[in-house]
Amino acid sequence: MKKTIYKVGVIGKTGEGNYGHHLDTAFHGIHNAEIISIADHNEIGLKEAGIRTGAERLYLDYEEMLKCEDLDIVVIGPRWIDCHLEIALKASTSNILGILMEKPMAKTLSETDLIIDSCEKNRVRIAVAHRRANLYEKYAKKIVSEGAIGQLMTIRGAGKSDHRSGPEDLVVLGTHILDSMRYFVGTDVSWAQSSITLKGQEITKKDLYEGGDQIGLIAGDRLDCFYMFKNGVTGHFESYRRNISDDRSPFGIDLYGTEGIIALRGSPNTEMYIYPNATFFPDQNKGKWERISIEDWEINLNTGVALTPEEKMKLSNNMIASELILAIEEERDVIDSSSGYDGRAALEMIMAVYESQRLHKRVDFPLQNRENPYLLFTD
């Protein structure tokens, strides 16, 4: 279904997740979309969002907005994920065409199953705000596919490893990395095995606590997880507390091939490097790292001024929003950014970390347990 203008409604919760990663303005600059309404239970936050987005109709109750407005697309913006299921189910049954939602999709796999089932039933497309939607990751995907580093063998990923080190880092930020792993590998995970510790000791039931952003029960301050993909490529994700003095976070991924290495850091304000050997040699005679710069992601071509992090975030959001509209018009799944299926797969990789730790063994995909494994901890 193709429309001249797609009417967009945005849902946020000021003080309870707000509007994650500027998703309230994701459709700004999209020529065939207009943000016409905002819903936010906080009067001050609602007014401010109305000014930011230019929306003329403001609602304190998102259900009222869904009932009163003839919307095509709904943006589910809160970073807190305790409300994602309820909002997504009500939005998907309100005669809309698409949903753009903040990551992670929901608290559990059973919730993502319900969201996807409802959207499939009502022919609603889903796009998830993962950060594979930037030109560096797309370029890296292209050259990996062309054999620039030989055959891809393994991917190493890391969270920010800040005060949220461990499972909170995994859920809140690692979801980007895990989604990107699947993007580069091009297939699903076969099995996974993990280790989660607290101060060097394996976690127990007494270590559980409620994580930030309403992500549910978590535990530990360090985790390591090994993934085996169906095509034989391996993946590794780690997060542990680091003392980083220069603000250069390890957040990113390294792609190891038989003939080279690609390093990506800090999406969407990405830095990209290529090394011309399969193993890093400190001896510069074996080659040196080359930084890759994509002008469209670094410079405003109209002004010649370097893009700010906020402007890069807007570019990333615009790419996701545009892909969602194309998926609606072409009656297909979201493929050029992260779809609902991709969002669920990233959450499954997260839950596999918990489940493997709980069972003290590797776990096969798809996971049979669709709830938070920490709820089943017995020791």
C-alpha cells in the first residue's frame, strides 16, 4: 500500500523511559511522512515533545490517540521496556501499517512472540531501532560479502563496560552488537554457552536484582558468551567493568576473516578500521590499521561542517524510518534495517546467556524457555 503522506503518531513516557535515541523525531526529513500526534502521560514532557516534533495534536493517553487518530505508523519511543508489549499490542490492532520501536523489543521472548504474532495477524510491519542502520556497518557488510577479509571466521563484540557492566550492559547496549553479529554472519545462532560472575564468583539466586530501564531480573558484573552460528562462524560477547580514562569505549565489534580484520566502534558515531592480516601483528612491517572514512557520515555536504553525534543519530533514525516505509509500500518485511524478527533474535541471544548460566551448559536455539531464565534460578 502506497500513500502520498504517511501519518505518524509518537508514544513516549517522560520520566519513565522518555523518548529513546531521539525516536520522536525519526520521521523528520522524510518527505512522505508527517508526525501529526504525540502521546505522553506527563504534561510538561508532552508539551516539549510537541514542540520538538511539530505535532499539532497532543494526548495524555496513548490509547485515546490510537482511537481518535487515523494513523499509518506508530513510534514506540520509551527506553523502559516494561510498557512495550502493551503498547505494541494495542497499536498493532488499531488499523496501522507499521511500528518503529525502541530496542530491546520487550522483556521476554514470550512478549516478543505476542508482538510479532499480533503484527503478522494485522499485517503490520515492525522496525527496531538497532544501530546496524549506519553507513559504516552497511559498507563493512558489503566488503565482507565481497571477500575483503577473506572468509569471515569469528566476530568479537563488547558492550560499553561502564557502570552497567555485565547483564545490564548486555541488554541495554549489547542488543545492538548481537543484532549486528547476525547481520554480518547472515544466519541464525545454532547454540550458545556463557559464564556470568559477580566479583569473580559465579552468580547465585541471592545475587539477582531488578536491572535499570525496567529490563527485569539480572545479576553479575561480568559476562562472556560464545555463539555458534549455523554456518560455522563463531561469535563472542563480553562485558566487564573497565577503568576507561579517555572516554574511548570498547563498545563495538571486530570481524576476523582468513585474510584481514575489520574493527567498528561506537555506532552510530562509528569509527571503522581495516587491518590487512588475519592476525594482528604489533610489528608494522606486517601491515597497519587503515581508518575508513565515509564522507556522507562525517560531513554535512551542504555546509562542509562536521556532523555532530546528534546529527549522525538522526541519519541513522531516518534510514530506519525510510526502510519501514519501503517495507510497507512493497508489502515485505523490513530487510535494510532491523525487523521485528531481528529484534526477537537479538533478545534470544541475550536470554541464551541467562539460560546457559542457569543450566551450566550450552543451550540450543530456538530456546524452549521463553521467559526470563533468572525467574527459574534455584541456587
